[in-house]
Amino acid sequence: MHTHRSAPRFSHDVDLVGNRLYVSSSDHADAGLYIYDISDPSVPDSLGSYSYFRGIWSTYIQGNFAYFAIPSFGLEVVDISDPTNPIQTDWWQNPNNGKILGVCVVDTIVYLANGNTAEHTYIDYYSGIYTLSVAEPESVSLLGNLEADGRVSDVAVQGGLAFVANWEPDILIADVSNPALPITIGSTPDDDFDASFEIDVEGNLAVVSGWGRISIL
């Protein structure tokens, strides 16, 4: 181990891009994004931060922009080209009930997972994914959506397909080659899981986290 350092409470997500480490927190006192230079892993250097009172559940970094999944709100887009002074460029508010828990970006398309968490299952809410265009980061626009069973919590996209974790034993698969019209094409059962929380896809493999275990599909 090179080193360790204190971090914000409820650090829900970390992203490592080159020598930059991005840590997002959902804690109300420390909610926001924290940026570190880890060129020397033994001495992480704080570069800057972006405070966001609603809390950030998940972050996706692409190029000079950070995309935040905000459970109680929707999507926030922030310009991080100057890590000492991150600046919001635009936002998009979820028009339905539920929580935005996952975000994935491919080229100029953002995919959001909208669902709920276990403690709020009694609330009527929309569950599914949204597709949005960020071709102009200063003007985010909704392209389409796909309703799904379960409590959608994360989404990963590769090769025109979206793989959706939804707190159920199945991983949903959708054709998103036309982002304006996502279509469910099937599911992958995982008998080892009572629920799937987060998912990542690389090549022919999907890694899924659930109750007390990780599965590789």
C-alpha cells in the first residue's frame, strides 16, 4: 500500500483517470466532488472540489466534464478542465418519482439509471433508464427513456447495448443503438443473486455487485 488519507463521509464513488482521482460524496456536510493529483501515490495532492448540497451518488468522468447522478434531482454536468475551479455548465431534472442512482456516458450520450433503494420500496416511482444528449454541455436535452421492472440502480453501455442492474436476480439488456428509442431485448439471469446493485462491462465480461457477493458473467 502506498498511502491512505481521510476522505469525505459517504464517499459513494471514485473515478481514476490518468493521474487524477475523483471522489464523490453524498453526505450533506461534505456533499460534492473532490479532485486529487496522485502522480505520487504516496502523497495525494488535493487540487480542488465542487460542493453540491444534494449529494452525488455516482460520477462519470469523460474528457473535461464530470457527470453526476443526483438521487433526489437528476443530472448535473460540470466543467473540470480547471480542477481548481470546477464550473457547472448545465443540469437536467428528473420529471418522475424515483432516484437517479447510476450514470454512464458514451460519446455525447448520457445514460441514467432511475429507480429506488430498498428502504423506499413503498413509494410509487418510475423505474428505468433515460438517454440524454450532451453534444452541447451547456444545453442538455432528453432523447428517450425505457421503463423497466424492478428498482433500476445502475447502467453500463457497450457496443450499442445497455446492461441494467435493477435490484432483481436478472440483468436487463436493452438495444440503445438508437438512443431516442431504447428497446428491451432480453435479460441475463444470475441465480447467485437476490439483487443486483452495480454493474460494469468490459469486453465480453460483466461484473455485478449484490448482497454480499460479486458475480462475473
